Amino acid sequence: MSAPADRPDSFRSDRPRGDRSAGRGDAPRGDRYDRPAPRGDRPAGGGFRGDRPGGGRAGADRRGGRPRPAVDLPRYVAYQAIAAVHRDDAYANLVLPSILREEGLTGRDAAFATELTYGTLRHTGTLDAILTDAAGRDVERIDPPVRDALRLGAYQLLHTRVPAHAAVSSTVDLVRTVGPGATGFANAVLREVSGRDADAWVAKLAPPMETDPIGHLALAYSHPQWIVRAFNDALGGDLGETTRLLIEDNERPPVHLCARPGLADPVELADEVGGAPGAFSPYAVYLSGGAPGDLPALAQGRAHVQDEGSQLVAHALAQAPLDGPDGRWLDLCAGPGGKSGLLGALAAQRDARLTAVEVSEHRARLVAQATRGLPVNVLHTDGRTVGADPKLPEGHFDRVLVDAPCTGLGSLRRRPESRWRRQPSDLPPLTRLQRELLTAALRAARPGGLVAYVTCSPHTVETHVTVTEAARRAGVPADFVDARTLLPAGMPGLGDGPTVQLWPHRHGTDAMFLAVLRRG
């Protein structure tokens, strides 16, 4: 399908990079324990079926037989994905690729649908505030299908180079398809939205920066206030740096590949995939575009998709100096298997063996798939059973990784819907689980052994507070190792130690936290 005539070649207003988040990974890590799995991978009623409310324009699509929607296919695909996220609690990185495959969308059309999906989800909070003002009613009072269509239209008006007339008319066509009877309302609301640009809407609706900086940044950069406050606290109250982080959170992140040591050379892999070697991790390759799942290196197990920050924290544990035996490694929270894959490849080079523990049966299977052919033993059990499970004895392991379930606030650029799903009330059960897992890890390590505690969150309650409390309650002596010395020399912005917090705006990684402890 060719690009619609009303869509310019450069449909983004900022960077020309395509959103390469689609197709990455699994649900945020904390969801293994405290949420049900998302429903399915397609919106109910998806596809262009004749019984869809509102019908569709006459004519069949290129695969024949089914009526076309009354809007071009990329926009309708984006709508389906957005609706699935809001209606079915789906994850965009899982649902969008399946819709793209089903509808046969590739190339520029797939890139446009991906941009609309992820951009709309990232900016939902600000778009809702604008739509509430433009509609003269709370956005929650708008019928959900119409509300999602309006979000999609408002995003095009305010954040892309799609001409206003095309954004309005295509959205009205979409509303005619998904919410018959609301076309006049949608037209009026979008014309009101189009009367101001994004900056002018922020100037009208956001509280003043001088009197309410957190509220202003939350609306201006579309993050919940509690998350903005948590970021600002973790950055020492530096509002300028907090702003840079929020801006980076709203950019499309590149795909990072991990060239598995002993199986792939990162420079050769970069040449093979048309990418570039990473800035910090010795295994990282930055992918310039395309669908990583189609790469032969991934199918052959020579590489996997993994954020460079995740590579760095696993590498830090593997490279930390250790006296005595070094053959028994443990990943206490292994799913979906990225860090286990890297650790397993490193273990193979050093005659070590990794035990990978995962509490979720589905994710344990993913770990087994990710580590096939490596010296990795996958256990489907709860990591907190150290000492009670004979396969997890106390004082046994030389190196232990605790990649703890967390809020996932460090990967919001890759999982835009997570910023709207997480709540402060999620923290108490998660931090309790984090402490219990880290305590179990310290018990699992032998005297002199190493434990790396990792979270993909910069929230201080999930990082410094959890580590301090767990070390105090573990019942075994433990001392901090300066984690900065375990990362590449010259890497900027690592703070005062002994722990390390990585940041998207400083390092181009997810906001990974690392603490390394040595059991006494």
C-alpha cells in the first residue's frame, strides 16, 4: 500500500527516526507478580470485517473479500492498537506487531502506524487535558472508541507534519467507522484543537513553572505528577535535568542488540545488520532501523534484543573481581531471559554454569528458549525459596543477579502505556518483594560471593531504600562494592557511588539502577 496522499514524507515534527520500540520484549517485570497477563494480542473485533460498527467504505482490501475502513489503513491499525491498550490492558509492543502482520502493513506505512501508536500513547495525558478543554467536557465522559480516535487525531495535529485538514478529515472518517453519530462532535473538537499549536496549549493549560514546577512539567511533557516528582527526587531536585529526562522519555528509542560473547563479534554484527557498535557495552549494537525479529543473528541465537543498560549491569556482575571458586552463577529473577542469555554466554567462556530462576511458567519457557545451547539450568520456582528448595541452597553461589520486579519507570520511553498504568499504590507490594528477593540472594551467595541488585526504575524507594533495608535484614554480613569501577572507564554521570544510576538523557540507556554487594 502506498503512502496516503495527505501524509508528507517527513511525518514527524522532530527526529526522522522511526519508532523502533515495537516488537521488544515482554510485559514490565513487576507484572509477573502483581498483575494478570494482558488479554490476547488483538483487539476484540479487530480486522476489517463487515459487521464492524459503522461499516466501511465500499471496496475490498488488497487481500480481497473484506470491506475497507473509511480511513487509510495505517491510521486504522494505529487506532486498533491504541484501543487494545486502553480496552484490553494490552501492551503496545506486543499487540502492534501482530496487527501489522495481520494487515500486511510494511515499510513506510508500518512506520507511520507505529509512530502514531507510540506517539499517541506517550502523549495521552496532555492530549486528554487538551481534548477536555476543547470538548467542554471531561475526556472520561466521551465514548471510549471516539475518545481514542480523538487522541489519535489530536496527536497528528500537534506533534506531526500531517496537514491539519488531513488530520481532521481522516479522524472524522475514523469516528464515522468506530462511533457512528459522533462525527459532528469530533469535527468540532478537532477544529478547536487545531486552533493552537502544542506550545500554546501548554501555555494555556499548564500551571506556572514558577509556582508549580512539577505540575507544569507533568502537563508539558505528558507524565503523571507522581512520576515527575520521583524523577526529580532521584535527580537531586534538578528541574533542568528532570526536564531533559522527560523530553528523552518522549523520544523514540533505538533498538539495542546484544552480540553474545563467543557467538558474535559486535563490529561484525553491526556490519551484518547495518547498525553501529554501542557507545559503552562491549556487546552492544545500535540498530538503525527495520524489524529486529527478522534478523538471522537473532534466529540463530548469536544475538538478542537488549537495552545497553541491561547489558552493562549484567557485564558488571560478571566482571567484578572475585576470590575463590567462580563456577556457580545464579539469576534469581530471570524472565524473559535477556540477562540470562548474556550471562550464560559469558559463563560458557569461563567453564561456569548459570541457574536461572523464574516464578512465571510462561516466562520460564521464554528463558529456556533464550538460553538454548548455553550452560543454563532453568528452574520454574520462586526465588524467595532459597534454603527451602534443595536446588537453591544457601551459601552456594559465586555470583548472583537480582533483576528485581519493579515499576518499570526506567523504561517508559519503550513502554509508553506504563506511565498511565502505574500508581504510587504499586510501590509497597513491589518494594516488599524486592527486599525479600535481595535478602534471598544474599543468603544464596557464598561467603565472599557477589550479589548484583538491579531495577529498571530510578525511584529511590525501589533503589537505595530497598538495598539498604534488605542488607540490614538479610541476617548475613554484606559490604557494598563500588559499582562505578565495574562500568566502562570514562563513562560519564555515574555519581558518587557506590551504587550507579543510568539515565536515558545521560547515557542513552534505560534508567537502570545497579548495586553490587559482597557477602562477608
